[in-house]
Amino acid sequence: MSYLIYNGQLLEESTFSFPLPNRGLFYNDGFFETLIWTDGGVRLLPFHIARMQAAAAALHLTLPNELRTLQGLGAFLSN
């Protein structure tokens, strides 16, 4: 499954439709992070969390609760 964040919510990609016009397209204020799932977990997870937090802070974006901590992301990915 693929997920994305839109307006602070973590959404499944297959359920998402992109409304236009969109601030992210006009101002390019977004980021992406690719996670590799292997052996029942995400490789290098603490580094991913740190990068997402730094990117969100630099862009003055708020991460959804599921992406703010290792525990939050781990619980989300376990579902």
C-alpha cells in the first residue's frame, strides 16, 4: 500500500483525489520520504523520522500524529 499526507492527514493513495488549484503545486511546499519495509519493519526508521521532522519544520508544516514519533509510525505500519 502507498500513503500520502494531505492537509495533515495520512491517507491511502488509492482513496485520494487531488483538488485543483492546490497550494503545493503553486508554491512547491512539500516533501517526500521513501521507506523500505524489510524483515517486518522499516529499515533505518529513526533516520526517516528525523528527516521528516526536519523537512516539516523547515516548511512550517505539521506532521500527522502517525508520523511524529517512532512509536506512532510503528503502530501505524503494524495495522
